[in-house]
Amino acid sequence: DTVVLSHKEHLPVTQVVMRDTGRPHSEAAYALGPLLCSGDNSFWNSASFKTETSYLHFPTFRGELSADVSFFFKTTAPSGVFVENLGITDFIRLELHAPAEVTFSFDVGNGRCEVTVRSPTPFNDNRWHHVRAERNVKEATLQVDQLPSKTRAAPTDGHARLQLNSQLFVGGTATRQRGFLGCIRSLRLNGLALDLEERATMTPGVDPGCLGHCSSYGHLCRNGGRCRERPRGIVCDCAVSAYDGPFCESEISAYFGTGSSVIYDFQEHSNYTASKNSSSFAALLHEGLTLAGEVATLSFRTTGTPSLLLYVSSFYEEYLSVILAPNGSLQIRYKLDRHQEPDVFNFGFKNFADGQLHQVTIHREAAVVAVEVNQNARRQVVLSSGTEFNAVKSLMLGTIL
């Protein structure tokens, strides 16, 4: 037997049950194959319509007895025609009839038939909306987003065949009136995807691709990941989070128990023998690892205090430390001159040991230090203990004091 699991709700597979195993000299074996992923390349195929008189044209839509049209749109305009195809008297049309109304209309020779979906909120909110319209010999149906679909039965007698002969107009009409302003993507007619981007590259007033995907899909970037626009979709920038993966959902952080830490030694020559002249060795380090400025970013989540989140040390007893005080407040210490006391900066406006994810960014240029907490609280200070971080030695993370 072979079974294909095609719905993600059925995953993960946690148990395989074998029945009828009581017979003598019988055995059972099973194998779970790999996860195979596939996608729809047309999902992000889109075009931006800049003027009411511009449109894309395609060959005549062949939907004589059955017509199925689906697409996404986004606009701020109050009205506009999405799709239109004409015959001598027959036609088919989908349009934003009013800010909160999408209309599917057609005529197969029995007079105009119209189906309208009305929304309690406007569709011209510059967010993506999904439209699906279907017409067959029995009925016509229109659905927009998750709103209730509307259906209208076809006449019991009369014409049933939709006879069209003009080009298919996308984003406009043959009369160049009531054109659509905005973006259309993932347009399918009877299951076949139209390449809007390719046609847009050769059409004045229409640009391939769309911007503004983050307004509708930015929530897919989790755990503080930032949504970045692409002409064909979005990408999640996880650099500011402790996560990785397409949607910043794969944790790349480490858990630290009491007294545990991770130390990274910057000294590349850790096996440098003691027979070397120590003064020349220190001079070599000073020359190679002196920092006039640095940018350090870390994210953390804890309920334990006091905690040493970050400690960067040098061979000259200089250091940078990020500490959570016993009351959960954030404290940053810089000591860039071993002959002076460290500069201590307290951020006591919040208890950061609340179990939530927080991010700290420290940006130093010479004596000027800018500290940003959770991408909004920003503070700038001036150091008195020096302007250079000399002979950087090691970095330590995650010690609960």
C-alpha cells in the first residue's frame, strides 16, 4: 500500500499502526518517504496599472460553457474594471463597481446577468483581496475574500453558450474608460495562469510586479523579523532576531543554565608559546585588534537576575559589558582605559527580566555611544574612559550571576 499525505494538517507523522499481525510467519515493514514541497510560480506574478487608459491584452477567453476566473487585487481607487472580454452582443466583465462592491456581469444572449458581493468595509484599502467568479450553464457564483459567496441561477431556457471574439482586456476596457488603478496578481482563467509581468514589460502605463506586499503578508515574519519588499513577494529579514528560516521561526539561540556561558576567543594564535617576547606579542595584538568603533546586537529572553548578557574583554583590562541588574534594569559598562573607572549607563525604565524577547544594539564611534533597545528606545552618551578598544581578547555570553 502507498499513501500520500498531501495536507500539512496531517503532519507530523507520529504513529504508524499495523493490523492483522497475529498470523504466524508473517511480518510487516514500512518506510516514510521524504517531504516533497511544491509551489505555484504564478502566485506572485503581477502587474501595476498606472493610468485608467492602460490595460493588458491577451487572446480571447474561451469560456463558452464554463468560465472560472480568479485573481488578487489591491487598490486605493473607488472603482475600475479588472477583466473584460466582448463578443458581438455577449460579454463577460469583473469590476470594482464601488469602494465596497465587486460585480461579476455577463450576457450570453438572454440579457445582462449580474452578481454582486458587498462588503461592510471598503475594498480600496490598499490591501490584497481575492476574487473568484464562476459561470456555467446552471449558475453564476462570485466570492471575495472570506465573505459569503453570491449565486444567481441561469435561465431555464434560452442561450447557454458565451460567444466572445475580442481580445481579453485586463485592467481596462475596449473603450479605455473605467480602467483599474492598482495591482492585479495571480490571474487565472479556467485554471490557466496569465503572465501579467511579461505582457506589462511591453505595455505603456503598466509596470511588471507590485509593491506593498508587506502590508498584507508582513505578519508572516515572526519573532521580530522584518518584512522586506520584493517585486515578486516578500522576504523576512531575521538579522534583528534570534531566529532564522524563511519566516524567522527557527530558533538559533542557546539556553544558558545557572553558571553556564559561552566564550569566544578572538586570539587566533592561542598556542603561541610562552617563549615569545610578551611585549612584542601585546604590540602585535594591539596593532591587529584595536577598535575605534563597533556595533554589537544581541537578543535575549530571561527571568533570571542578575545576569551578564555580554562581556568583551581585552589584554589591557579594557572591557564592554551588558548586564541585567537585580531589579531587571539594563546596565551597559564601557572601560576603554584601564587607569580610569568605567563609564556606567543605566536603563532603568523597564524590567527586562520578564521572559519576553528583547533586543539591544550598541553602536560606538570613538567616544560616542548610541544604544537602542527594542528598536525604539534610543539613547546617546559620551564616554570619558577613552576612544579605542585595545587588544580585544575574548567575548563571553550568558552568565547568570
